[in-house]
Amino acid sequence: MFEWLLFAGITLLGAMIPGANMAIVLRNTLGRGRRAGFFTAAGLATALLIHASLSLVGIATLISQSPGLYAGIRWLGSAYLLYMGVVYLLSSRKDQNPDNESVAASSQHSFLAGLMISLFNPKVLLFFMAMFSQVLQQDHDWPALMLYGLTPVSIELAWLSLVVMLLTRPAVQQALARARQRIEGAIGVTLMALGIKVGLG
């Protein structure tokens, strides 16, 4: 039990650290509303489920030991972060109206944005590989392994959903609306910087 609590605590701290995940949730929530924010969080959580599954079956280890494959994932992640950064930086220079997008299209775009940003982040894959290598050494049965695998997914979804709820409170919305374009510009620059950092390794 203590080991699981320690594992859960580490994953919670990891979820709370500002980064690309928080940036994309912030941007989509401010730009498209609460529904888009929740779909973005769901996309990020789905990516973590994939990372956890890969780590548990050992594929993450294979990827980390194959320099070419790892480099390909790293460059894909870098390119996607740079692309999203440019898109958000450009969008900060013009007025946007969430009503211009259908609800379905906005939700789908938000889910895919969250999924892709986390899925192509090799640092997340390495983090899971390091964490689950310790778990696998304990010779847990499959129910316990499933608990460990679902823990970071649940924590990520719960934390980001809380962030979305806070961001969509009327008082917070009014305060952020005045600085929305500057925030989107800052998010775009942040994503581009993260993309460069991922690309450089």
C-alpha cells in the first residue's frame, strides 16, 4: 500500500508541473470553453493510458533501446509541438469566436490535440518506463499492475478536470478574458520552446 501511495504521489506531482499538457488545456479551455477543456484532458489521459500500457508490456524498453526509433518519436513530438506553438501564436493575433466552430469539431480537435501532444512526448514515455520498471520488479499480479497502470491516468484526468473547472468559473473567465490574446501568445511561445527542447533531447 505504501508503495502505491508513493507512486500515486509522484504521478500527482508530475501532473501538477506546468508544461505542454497544462498549456494545451489552458489554451483550449480559454478559447473553446469547458467542454473543449474536458475533451483535451481526456485526450491527455488517453495518451497516458497508452504510455502505461506500452511500459507494462515492455515495448517502452524496446523503444528506448532502439536509437533510431526513439529519435523518430522525439522528432515527431518536437515537430508537433512547434506546429501547435506556431498555430497558437498566430491565433493570438486575431479575434476568435468559439461559435465559429461546431461543438463536435471543437471537441474532436481538442481531444486529438491533447492526445498527440502527450503521445509524441518521449520524456513521458521514459518517465513511465522508469516508474514501471520498479513496479515490475515487485512481481505484482495483473490486478495490481492494472491498478498501477490506471493510477496516473486517473490522477491526470482528475487534476486537469479540476483546472478546467477553475478556469471556467465566471470570475476567473472575466479576469482572463482581458488578457486572452497575451495568454495565447505566451502559450504559443511556450509550446515552441518545448518543441525545441524535445528536439535537442
